[in-house]
Amino acid sequence: MTETASQVVLLQPKQTDQARQGLPQFFGISQDSAGAQGISMNVTAFGPGGKSKAHYHRNFETAIYAVSGNVALFHGQNLEFCDVIRPGCFCYIPAFVPHVAFNLSDTEPAISISSRNDAREQENVILQPQLDGLRDEAAQEMKRTFAAEQ
């Protein structure tokens, strides 16, 4: 067994920063923050009515765990598919899949934990401005439906 240097790093971010995809995030583990080589982990804090910019992740996969709130995730080359990420759900997004996310509540935040197999994950977020706004109307309809169910 090869011995490697080991340094445990604890982080407790006190405030969110703006992620490239337009959402407030508590940036956690990454190459910059902890010296990670192949993983990153963040907490996304969608404000009420929040949404991301359309984007994909170049060369890496994303795993999400929903802590609170309901988020509509439109995905596909033209954002033609939609899944709702609910509390307790795990979500996997392959590399290069365009997606945009909407908090389905205009009054409550939605919180999720995301991990990626890329320690420099913000550098590999590729915005897709040609897709922005494409599913806004559908997301608004979903918000009305979710609000009526409450």
C-alpha cells in the first residue's frame, strides 16, 4: 500500500456565493477550498421562485440530494424532459446533458446537496443562453399546480 499525505479539511461556509449557473451556493469541497483532486460538494440554496441558468457540465457527472423544497429539472438537448426533485430524492445528471432548474415555490426555499466528480467544477459549467427562457412558461404552470396542492 502506498502511503500518501493526508490532511483532513473542515469547512463551514457562512454565506452563499453566486454560482456560474446563477444560483446561490454554499461552496464546500473543491480543489480551491480543500485541495480535492477528483470531487466537489456544495449546497445549493434556491430562494423562493429561484431558477438556474440553462447549462451543462463539461466532462463530469453530478449527483444531487434534495433536502427541502420541490425543484423542476428540465433536461435534454432542448430541455424537452422534466423531472421533479422532491425532498429525499437523489438525482443523477450525466456529463454534457443541458438542464435548467426551477424552485416550484414562490414562498419557500429549496435546498439541495450536489457532488461532482470534478474538483474544479465551476470552471466546467458551460452556460447555454440559447436555452434560457425555453421552459419558463411550463415551470410557471407547474408552480401553479404545486401551489394549488398545498
